[in-house]
Amino acid sequence: MEDHASRARRPLLACFLIGPVAALFLAVPVLAGPGQKPEEEKEAAKVAKKVEKALGRAHQAEEEREALRGFQEEVADYADLHEKKLAKLGLRAPADSLETVAAQKELAHAIAASRAKARLGDIFRPEVQPLFRRLIAEQLKGQDSLAARKAIVEGNPGQDEDSAPIVVHVNAEYPSGAPRSTVPPSVLMTLPPLPASLHYRFVGRDLILVDSVAQLVVDILPAAAPDLAIR
Amino acid sequence: MNHAMISRLLVVLWLALCPGPTAPLGGATTARAPVTRTLTLPGKDGSVRFAVIGDTGRGSREQYEVAKQMAAFHDAFPFDFVIMLGDNIYGSDTPAEMANKFATPYKPLLDAGVVFRASLGNHDNPNQRFYQPFNMGGERYYTFRASKGGIAKVTEGGVRFFALDTDYLDKPQLEWLEKELSSSSSDWKVAFFHHPLYSSGKTHGSALESRAVLEPLFVKYGVSAVFSGHDHIYERIKPQKGGIGYPAPVVRCAKGTSAPRT
């Protein structure tokens, strides 16, 4: 038979039992962390898969290799020119702002003078353009590509609502003071690798090759990206 | 100091160094024997002290006021260096603008010997990596160590910082990061860069593509803390996933809304 004291202890006992369970229940979303934002976590998982796939992508098809051969030769030629001009001007050491700006311009002028006849499509030759557009579209179309599109839009002149449109020209400097689009890893992993002297960037939907030191626009692939609208 | 200013001066923080062998703060994923940690409290000899700023370089009144607050805070809490989270110089970066947006507002700190270490944001000309006072050594991504007695007295262990360029996370950068992280024997590993892997910001939010390639490395190699900018809010992160945090909003500017897009 239960005595009075043990009946009185029952609520206390219940508190001891229920308390930790309730605390655990309440703590789970916090401990789980990403569980606080299940939608974002689902999207993050999709993006991670997509990026992993992009990382493992190799340009194995014969038609891809053939199309890229000419591109890579042009890129290698440009990298040689960049290195030669850089070495000639001796611009490798870190500098203060005055020297940085002067060096950038000096290098840009030297390279531009050597490529005075450069025209749109010299590096993004017509035969490689469909491949680039397809590779980029693979990363920017579909349910799992929202994050990549969003990354490209940010800082992209003319796409980002707070960045004014700019006009770029082959063999002219990237406009001073204009932001640069972020190029998402999945796109970078998919596109043919570049030497350190060159970077891919987007201006609107156009893909540009820009000299990473001279900040010179080396070539432009118009309408490289599909519609970047974020819905 | 108003909310906008708070959002720009993201956090001033201390790190307590561990004199003996330790595990990373968040714990690496690899199994290790439990270790005892002896902490040196902030403000004491041997602690590494630094400030963090991001998205600052407009040459605005607010930037100058924050810089003034930083200098005043430095008098009471002498941090040795400042890490910069990108968008360090918005718009034009002529010599006059570099002075207006960096050298002039931070002159008292620079004069006091405080070292600035920058990472690049989407508004920065990548050539700012050559700008001597940013101490980037001409690299888009780089690493440096800070230890007992300040940044100049590097010894074993200590804290290693990794500055990344999340505007352009290409394969060479990721391979470099993995190599550096895997070979680092520092007690603390701290990464800093522009785009937040986790953010509750309404303007930008989490950079999921960057998270997909960076977070696995941070978890694998026991990165202790990550600092990022881009969203103009102040948000603290609860450590998890082996030390990588998830957002726990604490203070936001403008009553819970993000600052204007950058």
C-alpha cells in the first residue's frame, strides 16, 4: 500500500523523468543545428551533390577534347605573353597603392599593345563556344542550380540590382571600381582550367576572360550563361 | 554606436592560447585521445588578440566613427592585428581613395603598430592583394600564424589563420587549402573570407556552393572558427559539425532586417 509520502513524491518523480525528456526534445533542433532551417539544408544537400559531380567531371569525350585543344593553345599563348611582360616590367613584388595602380596599368598597356589586333572570339573560337555554353548551362539550369545562379548574380554588373551595368571590350581594362561577379565552384570545376594569370568572370550573361593582374579583358563569350533570373 | 556601425565592426574578439598540446576547439573528426586544455584568459600575457572588420571600405562617416571606436578600444584592449573580411575598398581604388577608405581612418591603429590582414570581397579589385598595408603578400589566399606575444613572435602551436578568396574558389585554391590545413600543427585554425557559409541575412544568405567545397575541409581538419562578411548583420555562430557553426542570430541592424545589398 502506497503511503502519503510516496504519493507526494510522485509529481516530483514525474518532473525528474519528464524534465530531461522535454529538455532533450526542445534541445534537438538546436543540437541538430541545420535542422533549424530544413529547407536550406535540403537545398545545401542538393548543391553539395551537384558540386561533387562537377568536381569529378572530366572532359573525356573526343569532341570536347578536340574543341578545347585550340582554346587551351590560345590560353597558353596568352599566359606566355603575360609572363614575359610581367618579367620585363618587374612587377612581382607587393607594392603600396600608388605602385599597384601604376603597375596594373603599365602591364595592361604593354599586353594590349602586343595584342593590338585582338578581336572577340580569338580565344573563345566559334568551334568551342557551344561547348562552353553547354558546360555553363549544365551548372545553371535545374532545381539544384539556384545557389550557383545567385552567386553569379551577386556583384555582377547589370545583374545585381545595386551594381550599375558596365560595358567591356576585348583588350580594354575592366572598368575601374566595378565589382566582380562571384564565379561559383561548380562552374569553375566544370570549365577548362586556366593558368593563374587568367580568370573567368561574368558580366551580365557574358563570360569574360580577364587578366588577373593587368585586369585586362582578354576575350568575351557573349550570352554564355542562360537566364540568370532567380525565382 | 548605431546598429549600422555595429554591423560593420563585426566583432572584436580574443582568443585564448593553449600552452600545451591540445585538440582543435571544435574537435576534429578523427579520433584522438582526450587532452587537457589550459586556457590563457584574454588580456593576459600570452593571449592572441585581434579585431575583425568587414564590408567597411566606403570612406563614410560611419566607417570613420567605427575606426575611432576601434582605436579607443585598442587603448584598453591592445589587439595586435585586424583581419578584414572583404569589400575593403568599395568602388574606386585610386591612391587618394585608398587613403580615404583605409589609410586615413585606421591611421591611429597603423601608427600603433597594428597589422591589417585582408581577404578579398566581390567589391574589391583583386589587385589590392598587392597593396602593402593589407599584408596579403600579393596572394588571393594565404596563411599566417599568430602566437604568444603577438604576431611577430611565432612559436610552435598557436593560432593559424587562413585567408580565402571566396569570389573565385578554383581548384588550385582548394588544393592549397587542403595541403595547408592538413600540414598545420597549430592549436587553433581560423579561416576568414567574404561569403558566409551560413547566414540568416535576407540580402544574401548562406553561400551554399562555397559551403559545399569548404565545410568538408574545415570539418575534416578541425578548423576552430570561421569569420565572414557580405551580409551586413552581426550574427554569432554556435559551433557544431566539428567546430563549424550554425547561425544563432544575436544582434541585427535595423530591427532585424539586413543592411542594403552590397
